[in-house]
Amino acid sequence: MANTKSAIKAARQSVRNAARNSTTISRLKTLRKSFAQAAEKGDADAAKTAGIAYASAVDKASKKGIVHKNAANHVKSHIAKFVQPKKA
């Protein structure tokens, strides 16, 4: 249990921030699954649309500090591998 005034406030903020972050993380997981399903089916248009939505959401989460900047770049790179046209 927090003893000092600042520790009590930090505990309150931690609970509030965790609740806020969990909705964003849940949304990211949903978008990732929809992108994976579209890529698995081989539907290029659906995969591109889902990939753009997923990349945008990851960027926004990175900007808010929910996802690390390098992790967001890693995800976007992974999306680009699936979305880019295959070389012969």
C-alpha cells in the first residue's frame, strides 16, 4: 500500500492509465487479427486496407506512449512485407 501522498496519487494514475491503455491494446490486437486473416486468405485489397488501418493505429499508440517507437516501426515493416507486390 502506498504511504506517501505522491505514491497514492501515482497508484491512482496507474490504475486510470492501465484502463485507458487496455482499450487501445485490445483494438490493436483486433486490427492485427483482421490483417492476418486478410493476408492469409490472399485477398490483396482487404489485406492492404486492414494493413493501413493497423499501421495507423500502431502509429497513434506509439505517439501516446502505449507502444514503443521501435516496436511500432517493426510492426509497420512487417505489414509492408505482406502488402508490397511479390517479385517474380
